[in-house]
Amino acid sequence: MREDQLAGFVALLKSEGRRSVLGLACGAGADGLLFVQAGIHFTGVDPSEENIHAARARGLEASVAAAGVLPFADSAFPSVWAVDALAALPPGEWDDVVRELGRVASPGAPIAVVLPEPGHPDHGQGFTVLRSPA
């Protein structure tokens, strides 16, 4: 199912002519490899040094960074894949992270996130595509 969701997002990126993506909370890079295999340049960030070492060992461009303070310029990415980013954070941080994603995404860029509902049994299922401010 996850690969199908990612494939749908890749199809959206390709239909809009977007050739790269920022992967927030990229883990060891499993999703990043799928983007690269689909011809989308992937840049990953994760707060875990261990995850970043694993992602780099897979040949991915990745760096250690916190979700709320990303080390990138404004409008640096034409798209963002952040489906795992909010679930691990306290609800009080979600708005700040979504604002930060909007900052690093180019105007109108698609941003894939799961909007968690604390205590909801479907927590983490599916994702929503937000758009950065135009």
C-alpha cells in the first residue's frame, strides 16, 4: 500500500514536471530509493544520525536535521514527501513543521503529509497533499 501511495505521488510530480523531492523523516531511505528508481532526485533529512548513515550507505543524499528547523533556503524544493514526519511529534509541533515545509517548498509545491489524529485507530493511514503558498 505504501508503495502504491508513493507511486501516486510520483505520478503527480511527473505530471507537473517536478524532478526532485525533499524527504522529511526519511529514515534509512526506503522511500528515497523508490523516488530515485522513478527518476526523481531525492534529498532526505532525519533527526537520527544512524538513519542518515543508512540512507547514505544506500547512495542517497541525506543529512541530519530536525523537522521544525530545516537547513535549506526558502523555496528550495519543488515537492516534499513528509508522510512520517508528524506522527512522531507531539501535536503542539505539527503546525510549526507544516509551516517549515511550506517555507522550503517552492510556491504551489505539493507536500505529502499524514495528518495524524491522536488516539484515532487509523492514525498514520493514507496521506494528504497540501500545497505550499503560491
